[in-house]
Amino acid sequence: MGFHVDFKVDIPANSEVEDAFFDKLFDFVDERELSIGGNMSNFYVSRGERNSTTDADREALSHWLQQQPEVSAVRVWPLDDTWHGPFKWL
């Protein structure tokens, strides 16, 4: 199981602020032993080795994103089958 995330981020591109924000995001993802794939504000979250993400992972990432002042319009989609879908967010 995994889930899709999208949000808006208001940071100047190619800036130190952008680097710092995404370093924090990647640290958060790594601490929960998650993986992300996609682009910087629209990605899919999974857990390696065919392990599943949980509703707790969804809630934690949603909460973390909503606490960041640079972020708005956070949408964390329901869990779906990482390998077979259906991918309701497509």
C-alpha cells in the first residue's frame, strides 16, 4: 500500500530556501523509512521491500506538510495498492 501527495509550495526556485525545505522533507521521509517518487510537490509515497505504508504515515506526512509555512493546498490521497492500483489520483 502507498499513497499520493500533492501540495503547493511558495519558494523561489533554485534558492537556498528551496534546498533547506526539501532537505527537511527528505529527512522526514527517511526517518519514517518511506520512499517518494515523482516531482517535488506531486509524488507517490511507498515503503521499500514490498512493505506497506499506513494511515499513520499518511497522517504524519499531511501534518508535517501543513506545519510548513511555505506549503499550502496539501492533499494526501487514500491508501491504494502500490503495485496494481486503482490509482484514483491519475
